[in-house]
Amino acid sequence: MSNEVRTYSDLNHLIDQISRGFFNEGTTPAVLGTDVTEADDKYIVHVNVPGVNKDDINMSYHDGVLNIDAKYDHFEDHSDEDTHVLLSERSEGSAHRSFNLAGVDENKISASLDNGVLTIELPKVQEADHKISID
């Protein structure tokens, strides 16, 4: 891969994993698990955003960095007619990821959301050979 992908959430991921074990919170969704692939002409980013509405996802690309922010709110209602709740699991929060993907044609970036997977295509700038004539 000609371009090194740098993520800035490794420390946040470690802290999240430690806190889940410490507080026994295994029900938090795996939000923003990501695969990044590179072709000659583009990068493709697949991001897991289970249960997140597209209106709760914000993306930006600036100075060679793709930023993705997502807000999530998951609620399962386990009450019965007499409201004897035996289990109630709620999870809400936000997640952020940043990726260093240089040389992208910012005007041609596209994104789609399908079945909890956000797909972002970032076409690379195609530089034409500049011919130099000799006088």
C-alpha cells in the first residue's frame, strides 16, 4: 500500500475494551469498526454503523484526513403489561474515527448506507503527465 493509513482511535478503543471488561458492559454496539482498501484510482472505506440513522452520521474531508462521527442510541423494551422489568439495556453515545488518506479528489467523494454499513468512496486525484517542451 503506497499510503499508510493512520487511525486516531486506537487509544479510545483500548479504553473502551478495558471499561467493558471492568464494568461488564458487553452490550455496547460495535460502532465504527472499519475496513479501508486502496485501488489505483480510489480508496474504499467500509464502516460498521449498526442501528445508526444516516442523519446521525457526519463526515468531512480536510487536509488529507477523513473524519467520521456517529451518534447512536439503542433501546430494547423488555417490560410487560404489569411493568415488571427484569432486564433493560440502553446504550447511547458517540463515536469518532479519523483516517489519513492523502491525494483525494474532494469533489468526487461519495457515500452510501446499506444494512448498517457505511461505504465511502474517495477517488484519487488523477495527475496527468506534464510534458515539457525544449525551446
